[in-house]
Amino acid sequence: MSERPAEPPAEPPAERPGVRPPDGERTPIRVAFGGPDCADDAVQPFRVGDKWTGYVLRCLEDGAARRFGELRAALPWITPKVLTDTLRSMERSGFLARTAYEENPPRVEYALTPLGRSLFGPLDAACSWARAHGTAIGAARSAYAGDGPAAYAGDSPVA
């Protein structure tokens, strides 16, 4: 597969506050991830885990160290490979600590680090937002799929 040749950067149109460019001209989107409001470039773009990280966080929320089998039993819909990948990713990001005991049979336990525990505030906020807007999201998805109203007409707390 060949790569497309890079196009020379176009000069952005002169910025005039409150004035839209004529049709056909677009103002480029400017996003500065390295700005003072963002983390440094070493962790950008930052993403907290994958699809299953929130579930693993909740399993470890009580503070007890858990073995892989305990996590598997609590999350039976996650394959062992995906759970292993999720645990490794969380360990690599510093969200959990993996402790291996030299016993026969070998025993490994996973526990949240203080950094991992700090994710509960944002996770709780995201869950609260999803509960508050679940009806609107469902209606929008139905409308998009063509099996619901043409547009969501409910009261939205977001203006």
C-alpha cells in the first residue's frame, strides 16, 4: 500500500473575529494538545484504558487485591486474552500493581495504585452523565438507525 504524497500546507485565511469565510473556504481547526491545560506530549493523546478498564476498576474498587481467576469470574463476558491485555495496559499506565508470589502453584494478585484509585472521580462523573442522558442518546441512536423519530424532540438539559 503506497502512501499519499504530503500536500504542501495551505496558508490559512486571515482571521477576522465574527466573520465567516466565504463558501468554499474553511478556517483550519487548531488544536494544541501541548498547551498549559493539557498534559505534556509524552502522554498525548491520552486515553484511560480500553472498553473494559472501567469494569476492572469497579472489580478492584473495594481495595482488596484480586487474583486473575476472581476477575474472570466477576467478568465472564471478557475473554482471558482481553482481560490479560487490559490488566497489562493498566499496569503499564500505573493504574494497578501486579504482585507475583513465588509459590507452587504460582500466585499473582492485582490491586489498584493511588493513581488508579484517582480514576473513580472521573469514572463516577461519566457514569452519572450517561444515566442523565441515556434517554437522549437512545433516541438519537434510534433516529440515526431510521427506526425512531426523525429527530430527538425531548427536553435536553444541555443547550
